[in-house]
Amino acid sequence: MDLSLVRIKHVLSLLPKYRRPTIHVAGTNGKGSVTAILSSIFTASHISVGRFNSPHLLHVWDSISINGRPISPEAYHAVRSEVESLNASEKIGLTNFELMTATATQIFERAGVEIAIFEVGLGGRLDATNALPDEVILASAITNVDLDHQKFLGNTPGAIAHEKAGIARKGKPLILGEQKYSEVEYAVENFAGSIGAKLTRAIPVEYRPKDNSSRITDTVYDAPTTAYTAPALESGTSFHTQHVRTYFSTWETSFNLELPLQGAHQLQNLGTAMTVLGIVMKDAANSDTPLQAVFDRISPTTIYSGVLDTRWPGRLDRVVVGDPSGEGASLTVLVDGAHNPSSAQALNAYLISMSLRSSSASSSSIELRTSLDNDEDAGQIRGFLHRHNPFKSSSPTPHRPPRTFILSLSHSPPKSPYDTLAALLQKGDNVAFVPFSPVEDMPWVKYVDLDEMERIGRRIVFEEKEGHGHAKGKGKSPESSKSSTPATPTPTSSTPGTPNTAHTPTPQSHPGEVIVFSHPPFVSDADRDELTPLRQALEWANTRVKPGEEVVLAGSLYLVADLYRLLQDQWGEGGMGEAQRGLDEAR
């Protein structure tokens, strides 16, 4: 990977000048969520907004959206072909991401969007999105910074933060979200000071009681709607928003909001988004530009509605699917793109909070939700998560029921697959490792070797020492590929085009299971069904969960995309919940 701004600046200089007022967002985790929240608020305010995210979910063109809807493939290819022709004629040598970035600028410019939001692809300082001219940048923002892509960005959080702070512009606002490491704050402060950027810390967002009408004062905006239920996943099933409160300094007003994005970490992302919004609104109000009239369309009601309507597929999404074998009950899958230790930790914290709420429920039924009903609940859960931080080796692993996972990880050295899995898995879990499909326009993206993931999974689930377990071998036969599980039936097949899943169960004296679903070794790419391992992993998972339990599918957005494709192509009537809405928009 050749990180440089030379090529992208060259092609942008040859294209029609990009003039859209732009918000630029970097970060290790959470930057996509921030762009989604901002885009939704602008759309609710009848402000035309373009958004560029990466990587794409299902198709390359769904990285570019206008007013919350991905552009059509025809619109994408029409502009992309022009950029490609220019790239070829001028022999610029653009990378795929640079082509995408240039294409996005031209689509937004031609559409005349009033605001554009760009998510950084990798790092910040040398990312292609950082070639946008200074004069169009309204504000830059940095979300949570943690270890990821160390090969390109540095080996410490501080070094990585320095690269991400490179999106800051002289004299322009730079909003810094809540951070885990003090060295991140120090690095960003130093960089911002060195170039004269206006650094602001993101406002805090806190949980609030659902029914707090007695606490509402004249300085708190409370929407007329007091409850929200997401579209039903199936008859009688619904999931609720997180009830939160934050202060909006632009209007000197507190907001009671309902956030459909799940997990405590999304409160930080909402705080970053609200801070960005407040700053760009205040700057526009103090300027004599057309933006003043644009931002005048934003009201308390549109902010509330925009947050409530935020959708970000693949991030703590729940989908309900029918049993692929046609014999069992439907399966609830919690889908999340957690792909590094910090995002895996956030996912694990969410699972812990859900387990706590389920175990403390007064009824026998399980209500899946994350809105904290009272301050006492919030305090208990935050305290529990603090005491049992998975990254603190001194903290004992809390006793929790085993979970069932379907996982795949991207190969991205020096990022350690063990660090990601250790932040998520626990002794006694049921874990299936699967490959993900080749990624469109990104042939360099590969999944971690399945045997390596299996060995790591066994170390965690069975507390095995390094080196214990199955021998590595890509050409192993069905007879030699075994799962670690109590003696229960597993799916088998010898049909061409189906995965190597004829595993021989191995009786264990302890709970838990680690299993691999892979493609047969001698099937050509043309005859191979890329989604078959995932399909069989779902069949396996449906035999492992108890009524009311859900399967967690995580580790890579590319695996998440495979699940959505599987549901879209084969189980379209199986109930897609929130994911269905996102897929309908991505078509």
C-alpha cells in the first residue's frame, strides 16, 4: 500500500474543482457512526448531504450516498469511468481508493449537495480524502483512536493519533472524541497547536431514565414522542433505542434523545457528532455565507428525528433468519463489524451488559434492549464493565453463560488475531470460524488462515497452551478435519461446491466448541459457492443456541456483508429487521 497525496492531488487538479462544504472524520473506531448520525440529522433538516464511507458493504457504489441513500450503480459507473479514463490518459497510477475518492468528489459536486461528509479510509495525514482543499473544510473530527493498521500508522496509540490528526486544517475546528489513552490526547493537542487548528473536546452524552418527565426543565428539549420501537423483526419482537441526554452549547439547551445505534460506545460517537454539528452551526451563524440559511433549517425537532432515524448497517444490527435447514426455529443473529481489539472489547462490553440485564430481569422472558431504565442500572453496568475490562490482565473473567459466535478476521499484520479474539471470547464459548468472500475491487484483502484462527480459538475457549490442537494443513480431508465438541450431530456433505464440514465430534470434559467451516480443497473458483461455509455455520449455530439466545456474527465487515448477501439472495422472506431497510437502500 502506497500512502501518498501526490496522485490524488494530481487527478483532482484535472477534474472540475471540488467546492462542497465538507466535514472530515477520522478515527480507529466510530468514524462511520459519526458520519451516519450527522448525515441523518442533515437529511431530517432537508439539507442535501453527500456521504463517503469505506469500505463498502455490498457493492462498491454503496460507499457513496446522497440524502441517506446509496447512489445507483449507473450513476457511479458513469463518473468512475471518466476518472479512470483521465487516470489512464495521464498515467497517474491511482489506487482503487484514490479512484473512489475522486469519484465521490465529482458525484457530490455534480449533485450540488449542500454538505458533504467524508470518512477517512486509513490514518488521515496521507489518506486520499485529505487531499480535499482547505477552503471547503468546515470541521474535522477524530473519534476513538486505538491500535490498528500499525504497519502503516505506527506502533503506539500516540503515533497513530499523530497520523489521524493530520486531517486538521489551520484555523478550522478540530473535534476530538473521548479517548482511552492520554497519549492520544497529547499527540492531537500538539499537532493542532503546531498548525493553528481550533481544538475542541466532544461533549459528553449520558444515559437517562426512560420516564424522567419530573426532571424536565425549561432548558431541556424533550421530543413529543417519548418512545420508539424499531421496525419489527418478526411478530411480537422489537428492539428499543438508548435513551440519552446531552448538552447542546450552540442553543444552550439540553437534549433528551433516543439513539437507535446500540452499545455504550455509541454515546461517545453521538457526543462527537453533536459537537461537530454545534460548531459548524455556530460558525455558519457568524458568517456572511449561504451556509447560514442552510443551517437555519436545523431545529430541535430535526435533530431529535435525525438521531432517531440513524441507520448504520453491520454495527450491532440484529437480523432474524429462518432456519436454513428448514427444520428448526428462526435464528436471531447479532451482527457487528468488530475487527480489532478495541472494537472487539466494545462488542464484548455490550454482550456483558445484555447478560447483566437478562440475568436481573424479574420475568423469565428475555427482553433484548440497551436503553437503561434508571440511573442505578446505568451505574451498576458501567461499574461492572470497568471492573471487568478484558484488557486488564489483573481482572478475573466474570462468570457468564457461554455464547455462540460465527467469526472471521481480516489478515492485517502486525495486528494480532489473538488480541482481537481474546478481547471477545471466553472459556466455554461455542465458536465457528469461516472464510469471507473475495472483496470487490480489493483483491489484497484476505481472511486469516482458518487453522490459525482455530488454534487461537482453542487456546481461549479450552485454555489450551500454545501448540496444542490440530495440525495446520490447507489440504486436509473431511476425515481429518475435526471439531472440538460434545458428541452431537454436525452437518456433513460430500457434494461438489459444499464445504469441508464432515467433522468427527470429539467428546470433551468441559463445555464449549471450536469448529471450522471451509471450502472443499479441490473445487474450482468457478464452481465454488462462496457463501456455503457461512450457510452451514448458521445451521450449526441454530443447534447450539437455546430459546431466547442469539448468535453473534463478527470479526469483519466483509463477513457481515456475506450474511446480508445470503439473506438477500436466498432467504429474502426470512425477516431482515433493521438490516433489510439498509439493504433495500443499498440496492
